[in-house]
Amino acid sequence: MAAKPLAIRETTIPGMVLIDLPVHGDNRGWFKENWQREKMVALGLPDFGPVQNNISYNDKRGATRGIHAEPWDKYVSVATGRIFGAWVDLREGDSFGAVFTAELGPDTAIFVPRGVGNSYQTLEDDTAYVYLVNDHWSAEAQSEYTFLNLEDETAAIDWPISLDEAERSEKDLAHPRLADVVPMKPLRILVIGANGQLGRALQQKLPNADFADRTRIDLANPASLESVRWSDYDTVINAAAYTAVDAAETAEGRVGCWAANVTGVAGLARFAAAHRITLVHVSSDYVFDGSKDGAYLENDAIAPLGVYGQSKAAGDAIASTVPQHYIVRTSWVIGDGNNFVRTMASLAERGIDPSVVDDQLGRLSFTEDIAAGIAHLLTKRPEYGIYNLTNEGDTMSWADIAKQVYEATGHDSNRITGVSTSEYFAGKQAAPRPLNSALSLHKIEATGFKPRDAKDALAAYLRES
């Protein structure tokens, strides 16, 4: 028997594809590679991560099952016999109600995305219907199925064997018509750290996401991760972190810093990998020692100076083990909350003339732009990995920024006195800071995202504050 080549064919339902399977036969029978991840993914089949294999044996021609849409992806094939398969898109969206039919034998398979209703009718006796799924069956999961009646007039499936003559279950007879079907909602985005400055910006940019504050998910408390129903999500954004840089240098601070930024990230990465979730993890310029002459690239060697930087570097390494990950590296974050810019504006209004560090150089990262950059990555889906994400423009010192704040609020910038880092922190318990926090933006800009100039963003921020 000459085997046809392995191939993938599109269908009329988005994301659902037919697979032509090579079947090799001789005088003894036949052999096929029913599921071959490497070859099929290379051809464009989603790498859907099956965890359970099911077989439905049907002893008589005319056995008819469906229409069932389940909250997981399915890879359907036939071991023996033949079926007439019918699929109806029951997902929320423009393709709701789209229908596709095809005959399947041992030489054909089909990938059925989550939320697409699946049904079949056996065309031969002794038909064995086989399907891989990427989540384990449970009674709880069954409550999330979406059903459609096999006789639905809108779908108008042309069954080869009249349904009056077919063998069906009592349950399948009771399924609703299309007009009464509640579409299956898509998987969602979960944002951890909802009440932080970045979390609040993400709420504005991604209003349909699910936002969890620390009372619901606390990365320092592993039990809070256990309570999440991860099968509801395809993306998780970790905007939570221990950020008390100086406190992290104390005995108590080290414990809390490591628990949230390392141990908690490890637990999050474990769940993300197990459920094939895209992990967006927000990192920091503190992973570098600041000794480089010029802006840091994503692949530059990390060399954190203090406990906070060490914890962020460890968290990055853990997050990078998730197959689908974006590590977003920021610096000098400014958003809705207490921060350096608001402190300087307050000092200016109160007539205080501060000394401000002038030997640390970097760029501000406004949470509005970080949130927009994260949304861009999740929409465009470029290559997974690390992306620097700050605002654009020339590097500035903290003293330069303070002067701009004073000028923008109608005060004399000469009231700012520049001092070195060592002078400013003399006699204080403080974490070491990188003197150069500039991050190159070439990689993220190559994906089509260009953040605002930092000076323009600062002026806008002060007008809106």
C-alpha cells in the first residue's frame, strides 16, 4: 500500500485542521504514526500538549454521538472502521455556528479546538474512535461542556444515516437548538498584582482580564496558587513583586523578598507550564550591576548587586523555563501611586530644595507604556524570550528628572542639588544600586512597538496628576 504524505488541511472552522496520515500496509495489515508531535507541529498543528487518550468503541454502523463542545482541545482519529464527523463552532465570536463535515478513516485525523462541538456517526461496524485531549476529564469539567442537538435545523447536518434510524443516547436527544446555546467563552488573561501601579495600568489596558490582588493570590503564600482554576486561563501576567529594595537587605526583608520573587515565581511557573499558559513576568534593571558603557541588551550577562536584584535574576531564570514566556524588563517605574515623580512634585510645592542622586543614569518606565507593550506582545506574539521595555529617549539621572519635574510644575530647577550615590546614602542602610540602568529597546521596537519619549511621557503624567 502506497502511503500518502503527512499533510495538514484548513477547514471552515478557525483553528480546526484536518490531518492526512501516512498508512503503511503489507500482507500483515498496516501501521501508522497516529500522533507525531515533532512532524505535525512543524507543519503547523498546535503544540497542544495531550495528557489523556480515550477510545470509544462502536459495534454497529449508525452509532451517533454528540454534539459536545468541551473545555479542552481534542485530536480525533480512527483506529478501525470509518466515521462521518460533524463539527459546529460553539465558541463566542464571529464564527459561532460555523459547520464542517468530513469522513475519517485510519488515514485521516482532525484537530478540534476547545469550544468546537464534536459529533460523529459510524459508517462501519466495529469502529474504534480515538481522541487525545489536553486536560484530564473530571465531573467538574463536564459541567462546563456546551451542547447542541444533533437535529439542529440551523446547522442542518446532512447525516449519511437518518437520525431516526441511528443509535443515540437519551442525553443527546435532549440537547438544545443553536438559538438556545450559550457560547463557550474564550480562555482569559489572569493578572497577578492587580493593586500595584502596573496592575492598575493593566486594568485600563486589558479590561476583560481577570485581576487578582494580594488577598486572592499572594506569591509569598504557595497555597494561594493552589486555589486558582488554571484551566480558565491561557495567559498569566505576573505584575506582583517584593520591591522594597533597601528592606530586602535586612534579615526579615530577605525572607519576604525571596518568598515573593523566587519561591512564588517557581510555583507560578510550575502551573503555567503544566497548563500550557503563556507567562508574562515583569523584571527589573537591578539584575545588572550597572558597569556597562551603553544600554544593556536582553542577552547581556546579569550580575545583580543586592538581594532584590539577586531575587529578580533568580525569578527570571525560573520564568524562562516556561515554554511560552515573555520576560519584560523595566527600569524606574512610574505609575498611579507613590513614586519619585510625585515625591519631587510635592517637595517643589512645599518649598523644599532636595539633594538628588546625579550619577545613576537610566530611563523612566511609565506603567501606561509598560501595559501597552505587554498588550502588544500578547497580540503580535513575537518570539518568546526577554524584552526590555522602558520609555524612549536620552538617558537621564534622577537629578535631571527632578529638575524637569520642578520646571514642569512652575518651580526653579536650580533648587535641585546633585549628589553622588555614595554621598546620598552615606550612613544609611541601603541596597547597592546600578549606576547604569539604561536598557536597549531595539528588540521590542523591531516587533512594531515604540514607547513614548520619557520626557514627553513625564510632562503628560504631571499634567494628569
